[in-house]
Amino acid sequence: MTKRILAVALAALAFAVPALAGDVAAFVNLGFSPDSAYFMFGQYGVEAGSGKPYAELYLVDTKKNDFVPKGVSRRAFDSRLEPGQDSSGALYSLFAEAVPLAKTCKIDHLRPGRLLYVLLDGEEPPASLSFRDFKTEAGIDIALNKSVVEGKDGVVSSFGVAITATAKDGGVRRVTGGNPDVKRPGVRDYVVRRVIVAPDEKTLVLIIEKRMTQKGDPSVRYMIESIRLP
């Protein structure tokens, strides 16, 4: 890895959510494109069963709320970590391969968006979110509508999201997101961990924690939902 790529990766990790005990991935905000059309994020950690460090990278088309072609990469590495080491090196290695695609989509690692809401570690997630954007003075309400079904083959779940933004002048904008038809096996719960607004000040990105069971072990992974306000 070149010094330049290493410097970029280190800068990106400044936005990571600290990893907790167990197989809990660390989320990394890798930034938006200048027009907010694309958003890149990653996550990394150590597999509970194998002890292998892993990393995942995602490049999202925020208008479509979907991954760009070849915008998803995952890998577990055979290396064993020594005491005192963390698994961030897995993300460095994977990120080096994703640099060309990040350049094509003009991802700027110094454009992480503006933080509107964060659920701190140890806090109980509320049933619904209600907070204020102190820059625009708009009030934002978010309801995450979850469906969790336990069957003989395990748990399957889905969710939808409803957002209401009330401007300073009283104007109300409503928008929905998520896809209740997408069934995710092994996911027992969804929690909105952070909400950021893209540089265009119109696109909201919800960082959603997926609480899962993988091979009998509890784990946490992340996904995002991008929603453009009308």
C-alpha cells in the first residue's frame, strides 16, 4: 500500500464507531461525492468463530438507494491478530483495491456529511426518533417500522422507515424509505445508530445497526438507508 493510500485510510478511520466486545463491526464513514450522488462506507472486525479479521466496503448511489455496479466487496483474511492489535488492517487492504472505483465516483473522504443524530454506546434505542437540525432549525421525526418473524428455519426480518421534516416556517415534508419486501435472514433487530445529512443538505443517510445471529453467535453489522427529502 502506498503512503498516500494509507494516509487516506487513516483519515477515514477517524469517523469509525468504536468496536465493542464480541463480533461487533466498526463502522467507517468514507465520504460523499461533491454532488452527494454517491456515498461510501466500510466496516471491519474479527469473526467470532474463526478469529479471522474481516472487512467490507460499500459504494452507494444515494438517488437509487442501491449499490453501484461492483460497489460491494467483502473479505476475511487468514492472518491471526496478536494481543494489542486491532483488525483495521483488513479495511486498509480491502480499501486499496477499491480506490479506482472510489475515484470514478469522485468520493471525497473529507466530505463525511453533517451529523444530525447519534445513539451513544450503552443507550437504549428509542421506539422512534425526534430531534432538531440546529443549523436549519428543522424538526425531524423518524419512525422505523420493523417486522421480525421467528420460524422453524430461524428468524427473518424486514423494515420500512417514515420521515417527517418540519421546517422553521412550519412547512412539512414527508418521505418513506426502506423496503418491507426485502427479507433478511438472521437479523433480529434494526437500530438507527446515526443520521447524517449529505453535503447537498437534501439527502439523509441513516446508519442502521443490524443485530444478527451468525452460526449461532450474536453479531452486529451495519447498513445504510439513503433518503432524499422532497
